[in-house]
Amino acid sequence: MSELERSCIVVGAGISGLLACRELKASGWRVTALEKKASVGGRMATRSVSGGNFDHGAQFFTVRGERFAALVEEWIQAGIAEEWSRGFAGPDGKFNPDGYPRYRGSEGMTSIPGYLARDLDVRTSVRVTEIDIREGFWEVRTETGTRFSGGALILTAPVPQSLALTGSGSFEMPANSRRQLEKISYDPCLALMARLDGPSNIPEPGGIQIKGEPLDWISDNFQKGISEAPGVTIHAGPRWSREHFEDDEDRITRSLLELADGWLGSPVIETSLTRWRYSWVAISHPQPCLQATTSPPLIFCGDAFGNAKIEGAALSGLAAADRLLEQA
């Protein structure tokens, strides 16, 4: 294979995209990741609000399989991940231990993608507007007019966004692949970060797993160990989030603070709202990735492929890289 054939453009620098990049780079490929946000990680996101640090997307991750376990052990040894708890409180506030480890980023969930991206060619604040095939290779154009060429293309963004990109140029998606991808669906999540003036009422170890409506989750980022200042993250349930997704921020904020009032424990100093349009995968694709074309290769991956959550997203990115390496 030529140097250009052994190159890949990855759209999206969440954990799927970063692990695909790392796997390909380790095998001698030239890989460039393009991320529209200012930082890597996708929903493995940590933000500062009024001096407090908040995980406002994914809250923790678990380990089921050997391949992901090896990655997590690497992260623990590197000091960027650690065990948080072995259970959380339920909606009644009672701790429900189950002996099964939940892990977090050592300084917030963003610690892990930051570590993965450190030796990769990742371009942040780059919005891809068009993809097409030129002279047998993929060409990706950004909103500033910059063009990137590669022998393979991996799309890791939420599937509706990735599908929209496939129709941006003259490239035509194979009908069967499009039908499979259009079956995938997501639920939204409204996430509120609230900096508090003192301790919350959330019991140790700092998480309430409600899994219901109108609230799904509440966590204390100070107890979690990622913030020196008190503050809570509130996740609305998928149905409530969908019904109120387009409401103005003040209305959403007031509602979520009222719903979580019994757990706040201290006055609220400042809040910040995140609208995750593609938060929970409602209907996934059964395989860990989907290859839509072979010449040149186009592969879709992410948390909507194979198993759910962070482990599924990680294994999906690795599966996409594996597929390319098998065909090289």
C-alpha cells in the first residue's frame, strides 16, 4: 500500500475516534482526527463552573471484557483513572452496594481522552462540512475551506450527524448501509451543573442513581473527588429531556433545581446547562462497527454500535481500526 492508502481521517475525537487513531498509528498509519469542539472527549466531558469541576456528560464507566480491562489497567497505572465506588444510592437515598467497580477519570472524565490524544494528530475546533471521493481517496472539507485527504475514513459522530455528512457531496451511500444506520436512535439528556455554597445532601459515595423520570441521576462532584468546591450534576430523564429540550435555559434550570431541591443541601451560587441531543442510545446497531464501502473504506463506529456506554464506544473504535488493518 502507498503512504496515502495507509492514511485515515477520523471525524470525531471522542473515545471511539481516539482509540481508532491510536490503534492505526501504532501500526504505522498516518491518522488525523478532526473534532468540531474545542476539546476532545465527546460526552466524557468535565467543565469548570465558578471554581468547581463538574462531570456533566458520562459519569463513570464499568469493565466487562478483557480487552477493555487491559486499557483501563493502563489508565490506572498512568494515574488518569481510578475506582470511584461499588454502588450508589437509590432514589430513597439508601446506598446499594453490589461489589462491582465503577471507575472515573482522576481529575474528571475528560482526563482519559486527554491522555489518549496526547501523541495524536488531533485538530480541535474544526467543523467538517463535506466529504467526498476524489481520485479514489477520501477528501474531507472543513467550514474554513481546509481539505484533508486519506485512504480511509472513519465517522464516529452520532449517526444522524454522520449520515448528514455522507450526503454533503456527490458520494452516494449504499442503500443497505443507510437503511441499517437509519434504524439507530438516541434519547437526549438535559444536564445541569450547580455550584453550591456548601455541602449537598447526597449520601456517600456521591451519586444517586434514579433511572427514572423526571430525574435520572444526581452526583456530588466534591465527594466524587474531582472538585475542591461543592457542586452537583443533575441529569434529567430521557422523556423529560425530550419534552423540554427546546425550552429556554432559565426555565429548564428552575425546573431541575426544584426537582432536585431535597438533595441540594446548600444555596446555589451558579449554574450551567448542557443539552446533550444524542446522549443515550435507544436503538443500537448489533455489530461493533459498520463498513459502508471498501474502496475507499468508509466505516461508522461509536457508542451506537455493539455494546452501549463507554466500554462499547471504546471497543467500537478499536473494531473500526481492526477492520482497516485486516484489509491492508
